[in-house]
Amino acid sequence: MSFVSKRFRIRLNLNPKLKYYIINNVKQKGVKMTKKVTKKQAPKTPKYENTLANALAGYWTNYVNWGRATRSEYWWCFLFYNVIANVILGPLVGIWWLATLIPDFTLAARRLHDTGRSNWNILWSLLPIIGWIILIVYLCQAGEKKSNKWGTPRI
């Protein structure tokens, strides 16, 4: 692949991802290119695997991040920690609830971010019954396909 600068010609024999990065940075600086970048040369985003293990790992590692959480990530964690853990722990549920309070709220906030809503929508849960229904509807909706102010979607 080659491109022509205003003063000299350079030939690149690099990794396609690196070529894409260099060419886009050069384009932003105003250098004219002779060959256009195609979609085949663009780096692909890695596919996010929606498994129980990934969801649980993200639950404990991303509770300080305010990004986005997929629908399956949220519901895997809800199922595991709120249903199975409560059955297994029995009388220790109160301690477990205190230990997982912050990760639960941040996971719900990241799920709301994926649907394009603010984390302040968690306050709907303070209204009995009606608020819970509204929040469950928000959490069940599909995430936005495009990027929003909380980041890019995980595919």
C-alpha cells in the first residue's frame, strides 16, 4: 500500500490494522491520499461473549465503571446473585445484600446506559409496584445499536 504526501512517496508493508490507524491519522493532519481505505481494512471490534462467567467477572470488575452492560450480562448476574445466592445463603442474605449493594446499583445503571437512559432512572424503584414495573421494563429493553454518551455497544 502506498500513499503520496505533499513532498515524498512512502510505501507501507505493515499489518492492516496498523495501516488503517496510520492512514486515518495522516488524513486528519491534511495529507492527501492516493488510495482510499476500504471497510475490509478497518479493524473489527471483538465480539463480546455473553456467558455466565463473563457476566460474573464484569459484575465484580466493572462496578466502578460507568459504561454499558448488555441485557444478557445484567440478567445472568441477576439470576445468579439474586436467586441462586439467596437460596444457598439462607440466613446470611442480609450480609450478602450489603456486600453486593454497590455492584448491583452500578450494574443496573450500566444497563440503563445501554438503553440510552440516565442512571437516575434507578430511583423509580423507590415507588412501590408501579416504579418497579417501570424499571423492569427499562431493564428488559434492547440496548441502542449506535454509540451513545456512555460508550460504544458491545456486540
